[in-house]
Amino acid sequence: MNKIYVINGPNLNMLGIREPDIYGREDYAALIRRVCEYATNRGVEAVCFQSNHEGELVDKIQEAYFEGAKGIVINPGAYTHTSIALLDAVKATGLPTVEVHISNPDEREEFRHKSYIRLAAYKTICGHGLSGYIEALDTLIEEFCK
């Protein structure tokens, strides 16, 4: 079965608690259930992971490569705006990667307008709430899991 890694960065585990007016009231467990059920229904395996630690995220990106994943869905959280290490990891693997953001960073504080990961992303989906993850899965399934 084709695998797609769904990697979430800092504070995504706080969904439903952190700024619900921006990120919604659905919690992280509900997001993961939604992603895994959808992926299974589309005939792929979603390997979901969340960490607040940059090095663990780099390790998981590399694991996706070594495990033969077809692609990565990533919401790097605040590391979007700071992490060249995540950018380098995605570039090193060459895996098609879809960057997802629940909110639209371009409509928020200026420091959120810069995305390092976008430099290596196949596509970016912003501001579609948790449905952005489903859109990202669809993109990878339709383009790379044939």
C-alpha cells in the first residue's frame, strides 16, 4: 500500500485549545482520525506524526524517504518561518511535499509571511482549515500514487 506521511510541527497537538477562533475547536485526535480514515478510503496509508522538536521532524522526513513514502503532507507550524533544517530535509529526500496551514499566514502577522518550506513544496494550501489536509492528500494521491 502506498504511504503518505502527514507531519505536524509545534503546537499542532494543541488544536481545539490554542486560539480556537483561528484554528477551530476540533482537536488533534479528531484531525488524525479524519486524515487516516480519508487516506484509507482512498487506498493509501497515512503515517501521522507530530512533534514540538525540530530534529524529530527532520528525522521523520528522512524516515518517509527510507520507508518509500510517495509524498509528505507537512504543517511545520512556527518552523515554517524559521527552519532551514526542515527545508533541507525535504530537498534532500526529493519527495513531493504539500505544505498545509490551517490559517492563512499571509493574512496574519508579517513575520508569518515567510515560508522556508515553500521553497521545496510541490504545493501550498493555506486557510482552508482542517480540510486543507484532505486537499493535500488528494493532491499527492492523484499526482503520485498511480
